[in-house]
Amino acid sequence: MTIRVTVWNEHRHERSDPAVAAVYPDGIHGAIAAGLRQETDLEVATATLDEPEHGLGEAVLANTDVLTWWGHLAHDEVRDDVLERVHARVLDGMGLIVLHSGHFSRIFRRLMGTTCDLTWRESGERERLWVVDPSHPIAAGLETSFVLPEEEMYGEPFDVPAPDRLVLVSWFQGGEIFRSGACYQRGRGRIFYFRPGHETHPTYFDTNVRRVIANAVRWAAAGPGPGGPARAFGHRPEAPETLV
């Protein structure tokens, strides 16, 4: 079965900061999409903030099984109607992969119901990601741990609900730890938050990072989805059974 993936990115850093453009000449979305396109079962498209409807019109979302989301500078520029549209699709079964600073995105905060705040430090520290749930499909093909030579530090406390499953935990050179791979379900939709991906580091070219994202896409696509009984809310004028 082919999984339809839309890779969404603000695409602001790459156009305003030469250092970021040097790392991601095709945009962060371009690097993420290139990794996913190596997988034969994925059909990959991209969308960015400054496109009409942020590239997330009704037709696009209707043809998206899994949406990946990277944002940083312009969270508040995401329109209310687009936020509602994405939120409704997740509840109806679309998978959502939230990356790095997307923890502060409007859609992630809406789905989590918390501030999603954390501690951070931009110092290019070594990060080691430990697989703490090797039985989870997102961990498929990974070793016990893997290292990113330079990354931004995220540290606890991370103000999110307790994950349904925690797949990865990060340790940083400065001593902090962080819940880096967290699984949730909201309505029919599966959600995965994955921490690495600061814009000045070539994280999205890393083989292990690409493996995690591809695994997460497959896991999110395998959720309950839109099938099954239609969700029906509100007044029910007739009882389904009448006792005689």
C-alpha cells in the first residue's frame, strides 16, 4: 500500500539566513522529502507556509495519509482556518509527525492541551539518542543508540502529557536528558513528536534520523484511520433498542 505523505515546512530560515541556506539549499522540507523518497512505499509531496492556504488546502489534506510539520519563526502566522482543517483531519485519522521546534506549533499545542514548553541551549552539543522501547515499530532498524555530533539542546521539563509510548530519549553533552520520541493518539489520528532538527545542523541528512522519520510515517499511517463507524455526536432522538 502506498502511503501519501505531505512534508510541511515554514521555509523562512532558509530564505533569510545564509548559514541555514548553506546547510539546506533545497529547504528543510526538501531534505526531509528526499529522505522519504528513498522509501518505495511512500508518495511524497511538500508544502510551505507562504503558499496559498499554507499549501494545506482541503484537497491536499484529503489526499494526505501522514503530515510532517517543521516550524520555528512563524507559528502564529498559521491561519485559524488552516489550523482547524489540520486538527479535524488528525482527529479523523491523518497521522502527524511533529519535528523539533514544531513543539511550539499551534497544531501540536492544540492537540496536547499544554504549553509544550521546555528548556533549550544553542551550543552545537553532541546528542546521543537512546532507544528505550526497542519493540516499537518506530525503532525498527536502529541500534541501541545513535549519535548526532552537533545539535541544539532541548531539556526537561517538557510540558506535554505523558506519552502513550516513549520510543527515544536524548542525552546531551551538557548533561541534560529529554523525551525525544513520543507517541500519542488523538481521535483516530496517531501523532509522533521527534526532537532533532535544528536548522543550522545537517540533521535531516543523517541516516538514523531519516530512518526514524520513515518508520514514524508508516506507524502513523497504520492508525485506526477514517474507516469504521462514522463518529456521531449530539442528540439521539431514538434509542437503538426498545425493551418490551
